[in-house]
Amino acid sequence: VAAVTLPLAGCAPGAESPPGGARAVTPAPAALTWADAGPYELTEGTRIIVDGDAGTAPDLLADLLREATGHPVPVVDASTDGTVAAADADDIAITVDPEASAPVPEPAPAAGTGRDEAYALETGADGVELTARSAAGAFLGTQSLRQLLPAAIERPGADAPDGGWTVPAASVADRPRFAYRGAMLDVARHFFPVEGVERYLDALALLKVNVLHLHLTDDQGWRIAIDGWPELTGIGASTSVGGDGGGSYSAEDYRRIVAYAAARHITIVPEIDLPGHTNAALSAYPELNPGGVAPPPYEGFEVGFSSLSAAPEEAEATNRFLADVLTQVAALTPGPWLHVGGDESHATSEEDYLDLVGRITATAAATGKTVMGWHELGASGDLPEGTIGQYWNFVEPEAEPEELAHSIVDQGGRLVLSPADVAYLDMKYVDDPPSPQGRRVGLEWAKGATTLDEAYSWEPTEILPGVDEAAILGIEAPLWTETLRDIDEVEFMAFPRIVAIAEIAWSPRPAGGERDHDGFFDRVALLGQRWDETGTAYHPVGGVPWV
Ligand code: TNX
């Protein structure tokens, strides 16, 4: 396979639309040039010709194209029977070559895995050529191609648009800025069945989000079955905020989520929140409580009142609990990270917190995973090597969280940034619209409501002075669900603001530091057309030229 290099023509990140049509790619690619040439057209004869190991990308693309257009779209191996299938003008050629040279300049060191996610895409009257160095890159490239097709491509059984299934002539050379581009879903405050999580994963994949952090346990619910501890998902999973009913994932359910995510090159990060946020577990097993007395289940939305016991009397039960839970969850999880929470343990004395965090992080590290936790973990000076701290204070940090985040970096760890005043998807919209269920949803504690513009107006390297790009693994948009009862309400809060977070995580740091807000809002409007087709709930916030 010949190494592929691409000319880097006029590099125009976020260039608005091609001549003659409202199409764009979001997050803005590292480089995108619209060519003054005829478009590609997908026809009845279109094939997807695959050279190299492109993973799931060709089949997922073929499914999407078949369902919308009704065309057969066969997936063809380029080298079947020793003959190389020559691509025709209506074909889509996908080449994966680990040796292909970088289509764009090498990523910053922080990107870590970023190099393998690069791809190049050439579209026009001669056909579509997608080139990547890995299956992940190929998948990401197909998400760009998807956005260059008419929005109707998202709808099964769609009518062909006037002008046909065309893609404007373009040249894209792209790779992510950060390796970790995450979303978090709190399935503890309210439970969301597997199908709902899959729906969320589908919508995230379009935005090149590559991590879904599942907040699996909290005071109001324990959502993952653990062998030997049946009451965690018995008593512990019977509740939710507001008495809206319980639920939990069996090991098989969790495996389905992991597999669905993996097919879309999304890594699941499981979180077991410890040692606070544990009322559900404490209510299920008296022996985990100081004094051995179980509290009643909890359905309110206060935080900071529960804690595992650090006392010698409960040490045997607590250590067995930590080992069983963390080992089993790690074994079910193919990804590299195991999140142990650590936040808001206000009911744990400082001494007990350090003792418990030591036991928790050592047990987690012994599973072979990289330990991840909220920035409070920085209180410990003895974190396992390479611990990832998740910063959840503000764009303008308060003194203590800033210090805790620095402590993690000083110990050789890295950070995932989730500044609550811009990246928390559960903060209210300014106009406080009714949800799809007609309810007022969202919280306001992080400096009030968050606009789309605010979600888009921050720079990861400017939050914590002294923490440079190499120490930032990536960014994540958490969605806490105290006020959200079903997946429509989840989507309604996530879209469109998560687009801002996904773009900050993916796209190059804007030259001169200024983001192109108008161009971004125009591109969000085009995503809105796609959400209309997929039935994804979103809030049409002001300022976006929705069509
Ligand atoms: C703070 S952010 C929490 C969560 C709440 C959230 C609500 C963090 C680490 N802890 O327990 O659900 O605020 O926005």
C-alpha cells in the first residue's frame, strides 16, 4: 500500500459552506478546503471499497446509506481474489494504512493517542477517498462524510433530495487536538436503560466524542450488578431521585453498552463513586457503615452526607467490597480507565478520607487500569502513577480546587477538564424552557444558566496556570440527572451545548486565540437539521440560525 500524503491547500478551519449548498463538518476539521469542482454523487451503483483493516466503519456507513437511500451499497474488499477493485466515480474508497504519513502536522504531545485518529477525505466528481492510519481514523472520517451528505441521509426511508445524494467537492485533512473527548452520563440519580444509552452514543459519535463516562453509583442508586453483593442492585438499585423508580445493568447489559460504544470507537469509563456518594451501597449492606447500621435509601438531591467506614471494625467488609467491586467492573471494561469518584466526601473526616482514598486507589490500580477520579483525589500525596484527575471547578478556579488539580499533575498525573460553569450540561438554559415532558429541568449552582456562547468561549490551557497542554488528557461534558427522568430530557440538555465542548476538544486551538462564533453557530444550525431527522431532542437556543 502506497503511503498517502495530502497537499495542505488553504487551511480554513471551520470554513462555512461549499459553493451552492449548506454543508459543513463539526467539530471544525484541522483543515478543510472546498474545491471549485463538481460534487460526488451517491447512486444505485455506489460501492464501499475497503483496503486495509477499517474495523466497523465501512459496515456502519453502508447501513446508514442503505437505510436512507434504499441503494444496495455493497461493501467490497479491495483485494479479493488478488484483483484490486478499481474505484469508480460513484464509489467510496476507504483505505487504512498504518504507515501512511501524517495528513496534518503532528499533534501536540498531550494528544497521546491522537495520531492514530487522523484521517484525510477527498470528495468530488471522481468519487470519495477516505484515508486513515487506523480503524478509529476511518470511523471518524466517515462521520465527516456523513455530515457532507444531505441531512436526509440520517432518516431511514428518506426521499432523495432535489439534486440527489451529493457531497460537495472538498478536501479534508484532520486529526484531534485532545485524545480524550468525553461526555458523562449520570445513570445513578435516574436510571437509563441500555437502549437510551445507545441512542446517546449514536448522537455523540457524530461529534467525534470518543469517551462516555458512566456515573454508575451514587447516593440514590447503585446501577451495576456485582457478584457476591446482590443487594447492591436489590435494595441499592430500587430508588432514584424523586421516587421515579430504579433499575440497574446486569453484566450482560453493561457488555452490550461497551460493545455498542466500541463499534463507534467510544471508550466506556465506568465510575464507582467512593468513599462518599455511597448511600445506596450503605443502605444495602450494614457492614459497610460506621457502627454497622444501614441508613434508609435516599431519594432527595443533597450531596455530601454519606461515607464508607474507615474504622477497623468495618475494614474487612470494606476491603472485600472495594476489591470485589473494582475488580469486577475493571474486568468488564476493555478501556484503560477506572474512575473511583472521590468528590464531595463531606461526611468523611480528612484523616479517614486519606486512608480510604489510599485503599481505593491502590485497589483500583491493582486491576491494571489507570485510576481516574475527581480533582479532590489531589488531597492525597500518594496517588498511583499516571492518575487522571477530573477538574470540575470553574473557568476561573477557586484556590482549593486549583491546588488539588496541581497536586495531581505534580505527582505525574494528567487532567480531564470539566469546568462546571461552561461544560456541565445539566446547568439550565437561560430561557429555562420546558423539557420534552413539559417540566422545568436543570440546575443553577455553577454560576447560573449556561449559554451556548459561554460553553464555546473557553480555552483549556488557560484555566489552570502552570498546567500546560501536555498535562491535559482532554475535556469532558458531564450530565448529572437529578432533574432528568428520561433520555429525551437527557438529549434536550445535551444538544446543542455539547457541540461546543466536542469542538473545543477536537479542533485546533484557533489562531490568535479567537474562536469564530458566527461560523460555529451556523454549523450548529446544520446539525439541528440532522437532529430533526434522527429524532434527537435539542433546545433551539437563541442566536443560532436554525433552519
Ligand atoms: C456536583 S460535580 C456533583 C454531583 C452533582 C452535580 C450537580 C461532582 C463531582 N459532584 O454530585 O450531581 O454537582 O450539578
